[in-house]
Amino acid sequence: MTPTIIVTLIALWQVVLVGYTYILAGNAADEAVRQATAAEPGARPGVCEAAGLKHLSDAWRSGASVTCGSGSGYVTADVELQVPVLFPGTLSVPVPVRGHAGAVEEAD
């Protein structure tokens, strides 16, 4: 019975890590696009990427990618994170988690 309980706990923990990674990706995309809307168009990519990575811990930041785009008064941010296997900072699941956000540019 003990092995079954342990395997169940491991599976539940992995599900929690997947859910938490989705939350982190969505929050990072929201932060990135929020900062990018207030930045000058030329500085947007750098500001957007820095804001998207700012609140991620090292375990998630190492495999993260932040992509920002803009056009016609609309700014978007896409964040891709790797889901850790059991412990953040170790192995990752080969399927990335993506977060997307968009917002209208702020007026001067």
C-alpha cells in the first residue's frame, strides 16, 4: 500500500508544479505587457523581456523565453516556461507552458 500512496503523492505534486508553472507564465506575460505599454516603442523589447523575467525564480528563469510584439497600437507578450520534474531547478518536462497577454498602448 505504501508504494501506491507514494506514487500518488508524486503524481499530485507534479500536477501542482504544472499548474504553478501556468500561473507563473500568465503572470510574467501580464507584467511584461504592462511594462511594455508604458515604454517608448524603441525600448519596448528590452523593457518587456526584463519585466517578464523579473518575478521568476532562478529555477523557472533559466529555461524561460519572453517575446514581445507591437503594432497598430496593441502590444503583446508571450512567455514560455519549462515545467520542472519534481523539484524546480532540476530536469524539465519536454513540453513547454506558454502564457500570452496583450494590451493597448498607453497614450502620452
